[in-house]
Amino acid sequence: MTFQYIEEAIFLFESIIQGDDVEVIPCTLKEVAELETLLPRPYKLPTAYKEFLLYGGKKMAGVFGGNNFSYKMAKILAEDGYRRLFTIVKAWEKKDSFDPEFFALTEHLGSNMYYLKLTEGENPPIYYWDEEYEVGLEDSEKLYRNLPEMKYKTFSEFLLRQIRAYGTYFHEDYIKEVTEQKKKN
């Protein structure tokens, strides 16, 4: 499969897992289409995100262990129209619901989330919200715009940095865990 947007991230990921017995499980075209049906019309998933889903949206070794932005997480969040997720931010939000172009990639313990806007192209920026700062999404976007560690100009950059962090901090422990689990079975 040829990738237009996530090729660099995939190259890095495959260099990290080279020679290791790990799973990479892609989504099917049907699953991607099902996720897209959860979006309000006329919105579609960005191409870069679809590429990620079709490469390893269900599992990419242990990449989702630190920050679960998997297909499963995105689908769970979208299935209720983000109502549960909105209850987390509504104390600071100036609106009664998320804008229709809002698409959550992940949330963590109800205290922070990464999201994108479906109107910002095929490889959109990724935004971060954290309850620690007690602001709504719009103010959060302004706040994080100037923090290099939280600024992702594109989904492909977000994916690349998540993979880089996995390779640097988690892959070795993940391999030990998988190996031990296989010995037990």
C-alpha cells in the first residue's frame, strides 16, 4: 500500500520493530467506512488519518499503550456523538456542544484529549485540551499553539512523534512483556 502522508512515520515504526515478533493490525475498509458514518454530514475523515487506520489502526505493537489513539478509542468516543466527552469540557466551554467538525482521536481519564477539525484538510493539525488549564477548546487551541511539545501541525507529525516516543521510551519494555507472555502460553 502506498501512503501519501504517513510514509515517514511508517518507515520509522518499521525500523523500530524490525526483527521483533509484534502485531500490526490494520482496519478494514468497511471499518473505516463505519467510523465515517458516525460523522455528521457532509464531513469525511482526513486522508492522513485513513492511511493510519488502514496501516495499523487497531494495533501497532505497543504504540497505543501510552496514548490510545487507536480506531477502537475513536469509535467509542464518536458513537455517542461526543456527549460524554463534552461533559468533561462544558464547565469551560462557551457553547452547548462541540462544533460538528470536531473529531476526537483520544481522551485520557477524562482530563485531556487530542482532536482534529474535519474542515482543516487531508492532513490536519492536531489539537490538545487539558482540564488543568480550565479553559474551553478555543482558548486551549490558542494556549497550546505556542508550546512546541504540544503543537502538531499535521496528523502525520502527531503520528511520527507518537511513534518516536514509543520507540524511545516503551518498545524495549513492550518486547519483554510480549516475550514473557508467550513463554507463559
